Amino acid sequence: MTSNKKIYGLVLSGGKSSRMGTDKGLIPYHGLPQREYLYGLLDEVCDKTFISLREEQKKELPLEMEAIVDLNEFRGPYNGLLSAHKKYPEVAWLVLACDLPLIDVPSLKELISERDTSKKATAFALKENPLPEPLCAIWEPEALEASIQYLEAGNGTCPRKYLINHDTKLVFPKKESVLLNANSKEEYEKALKQLA
């Protein structure tokens, strides 16, 4: 089931990157900061694209890139996601975490072509561990609206838990490596090996 509801792209880069020890959004896997690289990918496939970040990160961003500053009403990745939803509540959001160094345009097009607007979200997942990847997913506006009530009811701050317990379409990417999360020095090294 497709829809004419717009898809906006969102690079989540407002986290503190404590496990990596350096801002993951600034790692230059592809010759430029990762968050700018992801912005470029999303810009190819979405109606409009934004980077979600903290107020103090805004000065590091190229002027031509549109940003949404985190409102700090919620914790974790939901902070950026719901800050974006509050700014543009009528659109679906294709969300990417800034720690996905291997994601590419063909995979994003694959996710978009599988979008089912009758579900809360359409998310990538791995076959051997079929759990939705909430930070490589298309969130429908209804899911984000419902997430606010979900969080306010004290259900914890994990977007994956929300998607597991609600109607989510899982998509298994042709190239599973695109879901490699680089959160630590070891995963960073692994990503570099695969990129080489």
C-alpha cells in the first residue's frame, strides 16, 4: 500500500557518542563527516532532508544543510525523532542513525519501495535476528504521534520496543552489511575494512 504522504529524511546526530569516544557524526568514512554524507544520501530519495542535532553542534554544520535542533523533551533517539515530528507532524520520516557507515542509496530506495503506509512503520531488519531497526526505518506520522503517548505513559524510551509491540513491516535488505552499526572502536575498524 503506497501513499502520497511525503517522506522527509532525518539524520540523527544529536547523541553524545560516549562509547565511540568521538562524535560519530563527524567520522569521515567517505571523505566528509558521516552526518553530511548521510544527509546527501537521504537528499537523493526524500522530499526534504534535515539533520537532527544539539544546539551547540549547529555551528559546525554547512550553511546549505537544514537542521532541526533537539527539543530535549524525550530521551535517547526519540529526542531527535519527535523534535522533527513536532516541526512537521504531517509527514513520514525516513530516519538514519549517524552510525551506519555502509548504508547506500540502493538500500534506501529498497526500503522506500517496500513502504506500507497501513503499518506504523517500515523498518529494515536482519533475517537471523528479525527485530526492527528503528533508526533505519520509515516512521509514519501516526506512529510518532502515538509514540508521544507511549512515552508519557512511562513505557521506557526505546524506539525498537515501540516498533516490536506495534504493527511494523519488516524489510530484509538485499545487502545485510548496510545495517552495520559502528558504535565502538572495534566496529569502526570493521566498517573501514568493509569500505576498503
